[in-house]
Amino acid sequence: MTEGMTKLSSLIDPGEGGAGDVVDWAAVGSVYGTEFPSDYKEFVRLFGHGTIEGRIATLIPVVTSDPMVRRVAPLPGPMKSDPDYQRWTEPRVEAGGLDRILVWGETDSSDVLGWITGGPDPDAWPLAVWARGDAAWTAYSCGMVEFLVRLLRGEFVRCPISDTSLVGAPHARFLHDREEERLAEEGVYPWDD
């Protein structure tokens, strides 16, 4: 386990019901036309497709043509052409930025979390966050795991997402979608407390 994942695992409990997903990264890379960052691959193996405290949903790449399957995907066309999604907090990132974003997560506040793809090394891709509260994109020079660690530890000068409830959270829960669906079938909503 990498140092970043060790830090994240100390902050997030994978919950009951088993977490993690098995992904055929070669098949996914072929369909998506790119490799994925190594920290993200480790996150998927240990945690997978699910939710952190009901606030941040993490997605996995899925080989399917079904548009109803929630998965890692480029920004949808309507979002890329909508003027409300064109603003960046740092204009230098703006050029070609929206066409290069690959979404790996979303928040319950309608924020979008993704990578700005483009260079040959996915581990060097910066993150891009569209925060609904700011109505703007911000780029962060870190990977997904480091981003989550810094968010949960409250290490950002300003919260990068619209909901501040996870900032400085000493211990957050993760629930895989399989488990959340099982609980829903039993009439249980796990994020009520």
C-alpha cells in the first residue's frame, strides 16, 4: 500500500459489506484510450465505486455503451457547451480544459471532480473541481488520493468543494454502492446519523 493510500485508509473506514472493485485495466485503458493514475487504481481496488459519508461519490471506469450506467466519463457535451461551466479560477488552465476533463467523482452538492487529462503520465494529471458554490473550475496539483486526504484533514486554505462538512473529519465512512443498494432494499438509509 502506498503512503498516500495508508493516510487515506486511516481517515476512511471501508464499512461493512466489502469494498473494492476488480477492474480489467487493460480493457478499460483500451476503451477509454488512456491509462489511469496509479493512486486511483489502488483506491478502486481498496474502496471502489461508492460514497464517502453520503457526500462524495467515487466512480469507476466501466466498459459499456449504456448511458445510464454511472461511471468515469468525459464531461457531457451539454455541460462543456454551457456558459455556466466555462469559468476557471485560474484562466491559464482554461484553454482546452473542459475537453480534457475525465470525471471520477461528484458531490451531493452537484460539484464535479475530475482529472485534466493530457500528458503521457496519468500520475501527473492535475485535478479539476467544479464547485457549484463558486460556479467555477479550480485546478489542483495533486492526485485523487492526496486530494481526499487533504480535504478530510482540512489542509486546503479554502474548502475545494461546496459542502464543508467533510473538512477536518477525523474519521469518515465509505460505503460501496453494492452495500448501499442492499441496505436500500431493506429500507435502511445509512447516512441518517
